[in-house]
Amino acid sequence: MPLLLLILCCREPLRTPVAEQSPSADKFAVSISGKAAPIDIIPLIKLLGKSDTSSFVKDSFQLDNICVVSLTGNNNLSYVFIHEQRWQLLDSVDDWLDFRLEDANGDHIPDVMASGHPDIHGMGSSYIYLHHADSFVRVSMPGRVCAAKYDSASQVLRSYYVSGARGVHNKEEYRWKDDHLFLFRGVEMDMTRETEIITTWYHAVGNTIVNDRRRRDGESYDTAFWPLYNP
């Protein structure tokens, strides 16, 4: 069954709680600063505009001062709720592998980043929710961004994809403008050919991808932009 995901911002760090309730429960207890506090899920169901009486708490866990609570339901989607000064329905998703709290855009404010369920190569798409005042805003990702991490030294968001032995690997760097991501440059290693490996460097001009150069080797890909196994 899909997971219904909620995020509750708290003033102090939480200990990792785990809760399980019956499907009829409309509240669950989560530990806030060592004290159990009831959280009413009825307002969240109302935000969806429909009743889902089978929703119940699966588990809850901590991201620094943000508590993430997973609910199961009988719908086909999962939902992300974030609470700081008010409840906010942020997103509808398939499912998640994990959440983490870190600065995604260099403004020194922790944002919420998530990794989707991994594919056959163990790579999951990245999702970013920027923290603004009392709310979070989902970033529209340009293409498939994986293993996203902001590099403060170069002021870019880095992404990489590791494919199979006969697949296409890539590393890309994105820049921020007005809370939107734009491709800056990338490098691709094509291993689909039986007799050679083609490494291509490229950059973006608007919505156009411009190839800069190509080499018939894979070693240059490993160290392009940043070391492959130390992104």
C-alpha cells in the first residue's frame, strides 16, 4: 500500500519515535522534546478533499528538528504534508526511500531533500523542497536529477547517475536562479558500444544542449568536474 507522508516542523530536535495505530484512529502520538503530543490527521484528510478512513500511522522518524510521519492509505498516491505555522499540502508522490535535511541552494537555511525509490541500478530521483519563511516550495527538477548535493565552493547543485556495465553514465551541475534549477554543464560516458567508450562534455544554452568535446575513453569521465566516487 502507498505511504501518506507528513512533515512536522518543531522548535527543538526530536528523538526518533515509532508509532502504530489501528485504521480507525484519527490521532497518533509523536514525541516532541521528550513529551508525547497528539497530532490530529483529520485536517490533513480534509486538505485532500476526500475521506480516507483507512489511513493510519505506519511510523515516524526524525530529521533534525523536523519530524516525518508516514501514513498508509487506500488511495493510489502518497501525500507530503509539511507543518510549521500551518498545515500545507505540498506534493503527491509515488513513494520515497529517504528524507534528509540540508542546504540545497547555498542560503544557509536547511531545506528538505528526498530520494525516490531506487531503480535497478540503485539510483533514485532527487526531490527538493526549499524552505521559505513558514512554508516549503517544491522545486521543479529539470530532467532526472539523482544523488543531488549542493557544492558551496562552486555554488552548483551536483547530480550523477551510475548505470550498468553497458549503460550511459552522467554527471551534471546545475545553477540556481529565483529558486529554479538550470543545467550548467555535464559529462556523459556512453558504454553501450561493444568496442569503445565515448565520453562527451556538454553545456546548456537556454534549453539547448551544446556538445563541447568527445574522447574515446572512460578514465577522463571519472575525474571530470569532481571525482566520480567522491561527489
